[in-house]
Amino acid sequence: MIRLFANANYDFIKWRRWAYGLTAAIIIPGFALFLVRGLNYSIEFTGGTLIQVQTAEPVGPERIRGALDAAGIRDAEIQQFGAVNEYVIRARLGRADAAVEGSTETTAAAVDSALARSLGPAPEHYKILRTEAVGPKVGRELQGKAFLAILFSFIVTLVYLAVRFEWRFGLAAVLATFHDILTTIAFIRYLDLEVSLVVVGAVLTMVGYSLNDTIIIFDRVRENLRKFRRQNLYEILNLSINETLPRSVLTHGTTMATTIALVLLAGEVLRPFALVMTFAIFTGTFSSIYIAAPLLMYIEKRWPGEDARGARALRPAGSVPLTPPPSPGGGGGSEVRSKAAV
Amino acid sequence: MRTIRSRLLAIGAMLALAVWQLIPTNVTQRVRDATTGRMKDTTIRRVPINLGLDLQGGIHLALEVDPSKGPVPDCADAIQRAEKVVRTRIDEFGTSEPVVQIQGRCRLIVELAGEKDPARAKSIIQRTAFLEFRITDMKNLFRDALPGIDKALERAGVRASGQGAPAASVTQLFGTDTGKAKGKAPKTPKGKAAAKDTTDLNAPGPLSSLLFQGQVPGEYLVPEEQVPVAESLLARPDVQRLMPRGIALEWGTEVLSRAGRSYRTLYAVEDKPIITGEYLQDAKATREQLTNQSVVNFWLSRRGGRIFERETGRHVSDYMAIILDGRVQGQPPIIKSQIGQRGLIELGAKPLQDAQDLALVLKAGALPAPLTIIEERTIGPSLGQDSIRDGIRAGIVGVALVVLIMVTYYRLSGVLSVAALALYVVFTLAGLAGFGFTLTLPGLAGLVLSVGIAVDANVLIFERIREELQHGKLVRTAVDEGFLHAMSAIVDSNVSTALTAFILYLVGTGPVQGFAITLIIGIAASMITAIFVVRTFYMIWLDRRPDMATLSV
């Protein structure tokens, strides 16, 4: 039988300051870059035109640039996309044309005729695989929607956590998830990934996944708090993380296997989504262990719960005085779980 | 034992239901005939999962009323008219199931799967609506011309056999008439003798056999399945030549149901309108309180009123077809008396909805709403196929890795979870098919991803069982406890993922909604398989080996 990290007894919480340093090292430069350069939003958000072409021969982006320049289409971005003979041409809407609905559509037609002039007539010399033309109004609406989606998902998960756990647990979980969003934004910025609605979808899925991960550890913390009355929170957190470690590694492994398969094989369109998802699983697992758990400890210390075990959390385990038997209710987080039949 | 049996029954029932949802069915698709360029029905067999435009290729358009062509006082009203207009043109699109729907208040979404020519599709949608009133064929000129048309067709039908769709349809019709002709037609493609044979048959003619007289003069009913045949016959130049002077044929929008069969209406109408939509000013549907009848009031311009007065005066007791973009709308009403600037169409006991529809048609002709395209996505069919291929390849590799991890780590228990995983995939696909959701490219990614997440429930359970075993519990107790203790974590985590997916569904558009839906269905299916199905497998296993001392987990 293969057992990974069975009976592990690592002192995770001890390493929390290193973890903070590591994540700060990811987030701060990423955010500095984000503030300076912003994110690379897809035309869904900015409005504009995207055209994916496949040429008969790999002509190179310069040739396409030349074709567009000759037709007077200046500020288009050209990018090789997947195969050597496939290119994506993006023309985002500037401020000037943002007022004109319908201008995106004419751009698509202009690009088509420019390519026909330079490369030769359509199906033999080049093929337009995909066109997206998004007017400024739709783009603005989508920005609002994406913002709302992230906001709502926070509110809803907060309410859910409030119902299922005591508020201290909920706050720690939400802060850890917020941390994940920050690291993911930094990651998107580092790789300069295009932020499309699907990538926002990946971020939201990450919110669910990371919360899920934190909940599983907290669920164990809640259980252990009831089981071991004498240990302080520091020990219980470590114990719970260690106990759930095999699960974290396994689930991390299976989910990661699918996202890496998506990164490598699912094609260019899905790649940003798959990359963000892969990173999200990593950061979600990391934050559940190194961010959520220590945060819970600090929160308990600052606003102690009923049996105030968090207050003693930072003291070395050996010096803990014997505690009187706690009240039957225990901490707020230790309500009786329903023993639903399986 | 009894619980095992009822559990197996439940699993069997779920599986049967799922497989039943996924059985390939015959789907009728309207496709463009490559040689004639007309639309025709074909039946294909496929698994009934809707593919999004990003997977099958096609055009997605979002339209709004163009404010640059004059002020838009009420965009919701204008977009309703536009929707009506686009719907009447639906047959012109080269696609099987076009989606035309109003999104929000003032936006029209048109989705044309498989359409390859965006320029043509856009021109069909943006063309200005054309409304006209025409008098139906009161003298039955078309009916009188039918025998002549039939004769010509019979002569031509045999001569042209083996020359593409129209001729083949004629042969087929002969086939239904007599066994003799059925045997002969294919054998003698060019034989003059065969032509004589068929003329001598004296059976109902190729065209007239398709037409049934309607209630109104000039109205004919064509069985729905024969519509493409009739269309191709009527389009033939020799038939066109024999059409009576001053009479044109126009299809109706209505599908009538008589004795279990559905019929489309075909109208013989005068080829010149008595008045066109440009003279119309407004229309309104109401329900008369006294008589409890649905009526449509319409108003004409001053000049239109004069023309209409003159024309209706000449045509009292005639029937007047209301034609929008070449489609007769509803049943032509009778002209009871001379009408001036203000007219009234009585729909009798028909529901108010019908009157509102008709008012919308009249207004569509009166106040054309120029549409502007605010969003356009065109995906070539080859790109869609590539996406499907890549997605499936990534899915197979990803799932294979998950299977490998589970089986090497949890051994026999891992095998159980993999068996449950197979059920999970079937359930998820059946969920998509059964509820009629659309599988998109991000949805495909969601499906692959959810396989990785789906085993999490099993991992939680297995780890718990291992812990319980380690604490020296008996196998049976350890399994029971493992499932019991893992429960709250599984429920919590799945609910939180489902909640975020649901929000994504609410705010997302097409492809992203597809992702959210797949994720939600995947979560539901994984809960069922990981908890219920794997538990049942364990029960059977423990039932077979009650004295089992160690568990392969």
C-alpha cells in the first residue's frame, strides 16, 4: 500500500512567516506591474475586433503586419496562435472610436480585404477561422458583469460560511481566498495572459476550489477542537493539516493532472483558462495551509472564542497549563454535525 | 441484502435513464442543398447533446435598434418588431435550428449554427421589413391551371429523372401512386415509353396531389413533410411559365394541425399589392369587451387612406392576405366594406396573443427598425472540430492520469472509484442532454476539470477509512465511519463550488454559461457516484467477504 505523508507531523504553522514572505514576494511585484501596465483584457471587455486566420504557408506576422499597414489598419496587434501558420489579429477600440457602434464590424471586413490583397484570394491562400467583433457597449456591460460576479461570489460564499461555521473560521477562509485572487492576478500579470470572460470564470472556479480546500481543513479543525480538549489551537491546526495532508496531496494531484492535460493538449483558445486553473489549484492548496490556518489563529487570539484556546495558541505547547474541563457547548464552531446516513 | 438490492436497482434505473438520454436519435435538420441552393430537410442520427457555436461553428449576433438612423422612442417595442421580422425570414438562413431571442429589454440575439456566410446572414437580418396587402386568388385561377401544370410535370418528371433532387421527388411520388410506375421509373431514366405510361395513369398529378383546398379562396394546405418537394416543384421554370397571369404563390407562416398531421399553408394571391407598409402608421391589438373578440386596429396615412379606400371599395367580399417579407401572416381576413384611413381586423374568438402578433407584423411594416450589430462572433466549422478533437484528447489524457493515480494509490478501492467515475461521466453527459443544455468549449474544459474534482469526494472517504483502520477499527466499522465522517466535508466543499458556478451562470454569456452548467451538473453527478455508488460497491464487497480482515484501500 502506498501511503504519502501518512502520520505526518510537520510543524506547518511554524513556517507561516516564510509563507507570508513568499506570497508577498509574488503579490507585491505582480501588483506593481499591474498598477503600471494594467491587465491584458480580451476584446470582450475592451470592445474591438479579433480575427483568427490560417494561411496556406507560414508567412510570419511581419507579412500580415505589412498587409494591414498597406490598408491603413495601424494599431492592430498580431500574434502567432498555436500552429505556425495561424495568427490572431486584434484591434482594440481606442477612445476615439468608442462612441461609434458598429465600427468593429467594418474593421473585420477591412482586415479581410487587406489580407486578400496581400496574400491572394480567400480559401486557397488564407482562411478566416474565427471573427469576433464586440461593440464598446457590450464590452462595458461585460466589465460590469465580471465585477458583479466576483463580488456576488464573495457575498454568497461568506453567507454560506457564516451558516456552516463560526464567523472566525469564515473570516479566515474568506481572507485566504482573497489572497488567492491576489496571487492569481499577479500570476496573470506575470505571464501576460489575456483576461477573457473564461479566465474570469477560472478565477471564480478557483474561489470555489480554494474555499473547498480551506473548508476541509477547517472541518477537521472543528472536529479536533471537540476531540482534544487539552491541546491549544496551534497544535490542533498543525494536527488537522497533517491529518488532511494525504487528501490535499491526492486531490491536488488528480485535479492538477486534468488541468495540465488541458494546458498541454486542449488547444490555444483554452490555454489561458487552463494555466490560470493550474496555478489556482496550487495557490488554493497553499493558502489553505499557510494562510487560512495561521489567520484563524490570529483571529482567535484577537477575538477569543468561548474557551479561549486561541489566546494561548502562540505559547509553546509544553507550557500550557492544564485547563479545566470546557463547557459542554465548546467553541462556537463545534456544533453537532448531522449524522446523515450515507 | 435488501438494501443492496434496492441500491443496485436505483443505480440501474439511473444508468438506464442516463443511457436513454444519450441514445442517438433521428434529428431533422434543414440544410441547404448544394446543387439547387434551396433549403431541404434531411434526417441525421446523432447523440442528442447540443453543441455550442464554438464547437460546431456558426454565427452569433447581438443586435440593437440603430439610434443613428433616427430617434428610438421605445426600444423594447422596436426590438419586438425586429424579432418578428427576423423570425419570418428564418427559413432563409442556411442552418438547422436558428436561435432568435430577445435578451434583456432591447437586444436581439441571433445564433446560426453551421452558417458559413456571415455577410449573407447579416444582410438577411438587417434587410428592411416589407409589408403588403394583397387580394387572394378569388377566381381560382391557380386551381384551374393545376391540371396543366401536373401534365407538364409528368412529362418533364420522367424525362428529368436521375437529374438531382426535384426529379427524384417526382419519381418518388409516382412510386406512392402505383407499383407499376415505381418499378419502371428508375429502370428507364430517359425512355419515352415510360413518359407515356405515366401520363396514361390518370392518377392525381405530381403537384395537385400535394395540395389540399383550404377554407379561404386561394388557400391551400401542404403536408409539412411534403413542403420541400412542393417548393422544389414550384421553383421549376416550366411550372413558373404555366402560372396564371397576375397570380403569385406565397407560403404562409402558420402550421395547421388537422387529424394528427401538420400542414403548411400556401396562398395563391394577386402579384400586385393593394397597399404597402409605407402607408401604414400604427396598429394596436385589443379585446372588445362587449363581444369578447380579439381585434387589431390599424391606421393609415392620409394618402394611404385614399388609396386603401379606392382599393377596398373594389374588393368588398374579397380576402386580403397580409404579407410580411413574402410570408402570409395568419389567415387572410375578408374585406367587409370599404375601408378608409382607419381599419379593423377581427380575429373572432382567437386569443389576444394572436392579435398582438398581427399588430406587431403591421407595425413592423409601418415602422421599420434598423438594426445595428453590436457583437458578432463567427467560428469556422474547422476550428470547432479542432476544438472538439483537442478537448477530447485532453480529456482522455487527464482522465487516464486520474485513473492511474487512483488505482495505484488506493488499489481495489481505487478501482471502485474509477468504476464510479465512468458512471459519473455518463450521468454528466446525460444531464446535459436531458435538460437540453449546450456543451461549449469551456464546458468541455469544465467537464475535464470536474473529473479531477469529482474524485475528491472519494479521496476524502478513502483517507477517512484508512485513518479509521489505523485506529484499529474493524473493516466494516471503518468503512461506515469513513463515509459518515467524510460527509460534512464533502457536502460543504461541493456546495461552495456549486454556488460560485451558479453565480457564473447568472452573469456569464453563452460559452461561460456552458462551463458553469457543466460544472454544476458535474458536481451533482459526482456527489451521487462518489457517495452512493461507491458505498454500494463497498456493501457488495463486504457482503461477499464478511470476514475480511484487511481492506484494499
